[in-house]
Amino acid sequence: MFIAYVVLAALISFMLVFSARSKLVKDKDIVETMTRLGVPQSWYPLLALAEFAGAAGLLIGIWYRPLGIAAAIGVVLYFVGAVISHLRVKDVKGTPFPIILLLVSAAPIVLGLATV
């Protein structure tokens, strides 16, 4: 289970860093989606910071599991917010991706608890 945690932590961290970078450079697709969801551009740095923190926490969690579990919980809550944001504006078409990320992000919690 340790290897599964390491692989998932690395993959999710890569995805979070890529997403955070896209917010910081204001990638066209991200800006369009976030504008449609009603997210102000002033929030982009804070959302990117949350993603960077989640990625770092998951990776540090490889060596210090309690931090990895806490980071995974934070990432899950981040994606709960993303799902709610999509549903709030009735963006059903954009909802599956955050739901998948939410479910995948929950796995490190289970794996982290199993390998403490």
C-alpha cells in the first residue's frame, strides 16, 4: 500500500502543480472556465497556493504520513468546492472532471491511514 500511496501522491501532485501554474499564468481555457463559474480573477493566486500546498503536503506525506493525510483531506475539500461551483451554475458538462479528481484524491487518505 505504501507504493500505491507514493504513486498516487506523485500523480495528484503533478496534476495540482500543473493546474496551479495554469491559474497563475491565466491560461485561456482556465480563465474561460473560472469566469463561467463566477470565480473572480483575484482568487486565482489563492487557489493556486492551495493547490501548491496540497501537492507539497502529499509529497511530504511520503515521509511524514500525518501531513500527507491532512493534505489529502484538504485536496478533497478543494475538489468538493470545485464540484459545488460547477453545480451552482448548472455546468453539468464540466462537473465530471472535478468529481473524478475528488474521488482519486480521496484514495491517499485511505492509503495513508492504512500505512501509518
